[in-house]
Amino acid sequence: MRKLFTLLALGALVLSCGEKKEEKKDGFEMNRTKKEKVKATEASGGVPVDLDNKGVGPIKNVEFSDEIDADLAAAGEEKFQAICTACHMAEQRMIGPALKGVYERRSPEWVMNMIINPDVMLKEDPIAKALLKEYNNAIMLNQNLSEEDARAVAEYLRTL
């Protein structure tokens, strides 16, 4: 009896160590691999920094003073909180890019043209097109801001 039990246990051990067969299941399956993570990292760095590009639109020249205009920045923050926070945060990617340090990547003219004129920018500006692709074709909607409102938002972005 003891020999039979040992033989059965040994047989079970041999069978359990065999090659594992995978069943193919119908339906959706998500499998993250190291290669996919690398692609995501490469994509996030795909949009170049360009401080010379002024974008496409009515804004041709913006000069910031050395000091931030607190009243203008406060008005810009109010406008930003009302219409921009659905897609943008200061330090975190959402539907759109994080905006902290935006003037280290884009010119003030480009930023204001993107705020005022996103439709044309997304069609004609190479950086806007690259950002559109990077953010899964999430289109920035035209909020119909005036140049004054856009300038206030631009001033607020300097405070981030």
C-alpha cells in the first residue's frame, strides 16, 4: 500500500512539472510588457522644445516684464480655473500637457496664439500637431478668449 501511494505521488509530481499549456480565450486581453513602457517614454519626449516658434495667429510679439503683474496674474488665474482645469494641471499631465514651466519649452507668443487660436494652430503649427498626436488627438477647444484674457492667462502661467 505504501509503495502504491509513493508511486502515485511520484507520478503526480512528474505530471505537474510538465510543460504548461495555455488556453486561448476569446475577448479582450491586456498584457503590458517592458517594450510598451519604453514606447510610452519615447512618445512623451517626442515634442521638441522650441522657443523661437511664435505659432500661427494674431500674436506676433509678447514681452514680459521682469516682475509678475499680480493683478493681471490673479485675473488670469480666475480665467484658468474657470476654463482650463478640465484639461490642464500645473504639474500633472491630463488630457492636455502640464503647464508648469511652459515658457521653458514654448515662446510667450506661441502660448498666447495657442490660447486664442487653437483651431488654426492644430492645423498649421508643427509643435501643436505633435502635441495633438502625443495627447491622443485630444483637440484643444477654442474658448473664444480676447487677447486681454489670453494675456492674463499667460501672466498667470508665469507664476506656476
